[in-house]
Amino acid sequence: MRRFPADLLRRFGIRLRVSLCRPRPGDSPVGNAGTEGAGNEEGSAVVEFTFLALLLMVPLVYFIVTVGQLQSGAFAVVGAADQAAKVFVAQGDAGTARAAAEQSAVLTLADYGHPAERATLDISCDRADCMSAGATVTVTVNLTVPLPMVPFGDSLRLDAGRLNATASQIVGRFR
């Protein structure tokens, strides 16, 4: 078996101790030379890292969750406006068309996890008779997205944003 020179092993040991930030046996810790009762600071970097990680990561995670809520709301209003407009022009009369469009918008918003109480629906036509062939029906959905995980409920309303989307459909000639 081949033996390594003692000088090589000694240099390797010194470099290993330096890279691990460990003092040589018998050496006083750096910065504590000559002081009495100075404690060992091993593990303080872990505590500092944990503290700073929590301090920085909690707001970052909250920001990501809030952006996710806003993105969900954006998808919800676009889908609700589009479906409500399509359902409106497919009905036979204006009364049932409005009710079916509102029900479609509520269902679409619920699919994305947003309550109907935070949304408004506006239906407008370019003619007096919305159900006449060639009439353009425009549906606008507005949604208020609350801040996620706010503990005090509706007593203090904090909103992340207000989103809206508009969709138009033309009433077909043949129904």
C-alpha cells in the first residue's frame, strides 16, 4: 500500500479546517482571543439564515398567492363574459336570455372559486330589440378580488384588484 507524505497530509488538513471554518485544536476562536466567557458561535449562521429566510420568504409567498388570485379572477371574468354572451344570443326571448346569461356567469365564476356576490353583470344591445337578427349583444362582467387570507373578513374590505371583461356576440339569423 502506498503512503502519502506527511507534508501533503498536513497541508490537506489545514485546508480542510479552513474550508470548514474550524480552528486548530488549542487555538482560540477568531475574534474571541483574550476575552473571558466568550461563547462559541457555532450554529449562529443557521439561526440567522432561518430568521432571514422567514423574513423574506413569507412576503414573497404572499405576493405569489395574491398574483395567483388575480390571475384566477382574470380567467374567471373573461370566461364568464364570453359564456354569458353566447348563452344570451342562443335564447328565444330577452327575459329568459338575461336570466340564462346571469346563471351562466355565476356558474363560470364559481368554477374559478369566486363568489357571485363580488361580481356584477351588465348586458347591453346596439338595438332596442336585443333578440332581432344581427343585433350585437355586449356583456360586461366586473369582479372584485379580495386579498387572500385576510383574517378580519368583510368588516375591513381589502381588495387585491378590480377586474372586468367584455364579450360581444351577434344574434344569428337562424335560431
